[in-house]
Amino acid sequence: MSKFVFIAVALLAVPAPLFAQIVFQDDLTKFTPTKADKNKSDLDKLVCRSQDVLGSRLERHQVCLTKEQWFSYEQEAKQRVYDWQRIGLASH
């Protein structure tokens, strides 16, 4: 019985370091924004995404827009889907 207790305690002690808090000490001077970064708002930053080409399973192209333009694009797409669903439900 003492072997079983020893093995159980050993197995419980092994995962303990997994729950320990990990703290990284990074040099903050590497991450300080420059003047150019401060002048640009977050919405003016360019974001590139790759999109599938309609009719092709393999071809993709990259589209680069600002965050504000991506937000507007996504809102328009959601509105189109809503309109299609509303029109589709009205016709039944």
C-alpha cells in the first residue's frame, strides 16, 4: 500500500510546475512607439488578408485595406446577408 501512496503523491507533484505563473521580463524600450506610429490612429493601420478567388479551389489573392475599411467592408457584407434573408423570408 505504501508504494501506491508514494506513486500517487509523485504523480500529483509532477504537474504542479505546470500551474506556476510564468513571468517574462522584457525590455520595454523595444516596444516604445515611434513618432510615425503615434501620428497614425489604430484605424489607419494597413491590414492584409488573403482571400479565395471565386471559382478556384487553389488560387488566393492578397487584399490590403485599413482597419476602418475592413470594418466597413464587413458591415456591408453583414447588411447584404441580412437583406437577402429578409427578402427570402418575405417571398415564402
